[in-house]
Amino acid sequence: MSQSAIEHAQQVKRRHEQELLRKANVVAVGVGLRTRGGQATDEVCIVVSVKTKVPPAQLKPADLIPASIENVPIDVVETGVIRAL
């Protein structure tokens, strides 16, 4: 993980955040480390938080979340509804 990878992911996230937030089920967008098998890796990614993970076949094409944007991988994480206290 390099500082330049983090900065690039943050820039890409800023450019595409509103587009991702308009997709069904998406509740938040951030930058973090990809999680595989419950363990964080050292791969910087855009983390897209969703209420519930839904099979792609059940989503409209416009609501599908891409595997990557501008060469930054995307990790879809089920978080449920996020509420401010």
C-alpha cells in the first residue's frame, strides 16, 4: 500500500461518489483496504457499503456496482442501514 495509491483512490472516489450513492441499496462510499475472507488485505480500494448484498441478476443494470473504476478496485460491503446518532 502506497501513499500514491491511497491518494489516487481518494481522487477517484470524489469523482464518482455521487454516481455510486444513486445506486439502489448503496448507503456509503469510502476508501479503505479490501477485505477477503473476513481479513483486511493491503490492497487499497473504494469501499461501497450496501444495506444488503443482492445477487447481480436481481438488480437493474444501472444499479450494478462495477468491479473497478479508473483502475481502482471496488469492495462491496454489507453494512445495513447507517444512522447518525
